[in-house]
Amino acid sequence: MLELKGINKQLGDFRLKDINLEINEGEYFVILGPTGTGKTVILEVIAGMYRPDSGEIYFKNQKISSLYPEQRGISFVYQDYALFPHLSVEENIIFGLKVQNISQESIKKSLQDMVTLLGIEHLLQRYPTTLSGGEQQRVAIARALITSPQILLLDEPLSALDPRTRQVFQEELQNIHAMLGTTTIHITHDFSEALALGDRIAVLQDGAIVQVGTPAEVFHHPSSCFVAEFVGAENILSGQCTDGVIKVGPGVDIHAVSPEQGEVNLTIRPEDIIISHQPLTCSAQNSLPGTLLKMYNQGPLFRITIDSGVILTALLSKQAVEEMALRPGQKVWATFKASAVHVF
């Protein structure tokens, strides 16, 4: 297990604030946050490029805070890949092994295993400047993994890739992790990336961790409005809660299953809202009349916005929209269960 305990680091006007994390051996852990929140700094502190001003780092119960980077068994892949332009792909990949005085036979075998894993055998005699972004990324990953690190650090590894290459490489990262089981810490500003790859996610805001959980926990149960907005949650409302009833606007009450009292925030997933022309006879406690404002065609789905005293967004299938002949300006009802309301 990798443990960060009370890590603080001041860099100019920026400060990491009391970072506490426990990352399990073999876990694919994602640190998620906007640009400038300190994601890369956390990786650099873990790697030993910066010493924390206070706090300690432990790996397998051994303190590593004072070790030099090369003593930590950690490989780091930067966002810009940091390949040596004057070295061939082969020379880049085996660079870390050559400085360790490993035998030529062992180097050759490790190289063959790694280029086969990443499908880059045909690139060995090429130079970095002749490679595409996806090819450079594969070479950088190969160079990082060939030394058999105990921890792999990935700095926005997909951000410079085009959408198609990004999807392919995301799947490759999943496959590599499944095969090797290397403890991996991946930073990104893209929640869909974190959702696809992470066993768990830590959300970073202004140098501080504001939530840690599985992708499902973070998405369905955000701890704050910042987290909710950043992970793409919709129907974020605030109001006064009394005994499970939240007043979110004049004459607009929403029933929730929550012990909270007083001022609260809430979210409702668009797919949990049912749209109908008439009130539904069902067990759902929330049924709000409103006016259909806009309809956004998203292929098999339509995103519908309704004014029910507060603006709500719902997701409907194309078939449902066609069967109900929905049009902007129509009077509709938005129905959802109290259990679909997440209060925080």
C-alpha cells in the first residue's frame, strides 16, 4: 500500500493542502481535477522530485519520503512523453535498463516482451520526431514499464491524443494493467476517463482532496456542488430541508430520503426522471407539473429540459419521445422517486 499522510507543499502561490491518501497494491487509482489544482505536483511528490514541506509518504509500511527518485521503484510518464529525441525508439525504451548494468541478454528479452505487449516492434529503429502521438505514448509507457516499477505514475496520458486514438489507448491501458497488475496512479481532468479506468477516484480542488471513492460513488453521491458539477451531474439544486421535504423554490417541494435538516444541496440523475402528459399513478413521491422548454437530439436519446418552477433535465429514449409526440411548449409532468434524490 502507498500512503500519503498529511502532505503539504508550497510552490510559489500554490499549495498542496494536507493530502491524505491510501492507494492499494495493484490498484488503478485516478486523481481527478481541473487544470492547476495540483495533480501533477502530487505525482512529483510521490516520485521524489519534490520533498514535502510536511507530512510523510510510506510504501509497504516503509517511509520513502527522504529517498531519492531512483531509489523508490517508481516510473513516471509525463504528459509530453519526455522521450530523448536523439535516441531511437529501442534506445529510449532500454535506457533505464542500461544504466542499471543489466546483461545484454536480459535487456534483449525485456525489450522483446515489452514491445510485443504494446505492439510497437515495428517502431524500434524510428526516432521520436517521426512518431504519431499515440506511438510516442506507447514508447513512453514501454520505457516506464520495462524496469518493472512497483508504481507507475501517468500524467494526463490521454490528453494529447485525438478522440479515436484516445479510446483505443484507454482500452490498452486497461489491458496492460490487467496483465501486469502494476499499482498505477493516473491523473486527468476528464471524468469519463476516470470513470472508465479508475478502481477509485480522488477529486482535487484547489490543492485539497475533497472526495475519494469508486467512480460510481463519486458520480452518484458527490460530496459537494463542485464535485457534482465537475463530474457532470445535472439537476443540482439547493433548498431548505425539513423532515425529508426540500423546498427548492416558491411552491416547489422535493421529497427525499435524507436525515439532513436545514440548508442542503441535491442532485437528481436525468435518467431517473419520467416525463408524462398526465400525472402518473405510482409510488414515486415527486410529481412536478411543468412546461417542456427544449429538446436536444443525442442520437438514441433526447435530453429534455422542463420548467417546473426550477429547471430540470431528463433523458428519454428516441422511441419514448416519438410515442408521446413531445414538443417544446407542451405541459408535462416530471416524476421521480424520493430515493433518486441525492442530498449533500
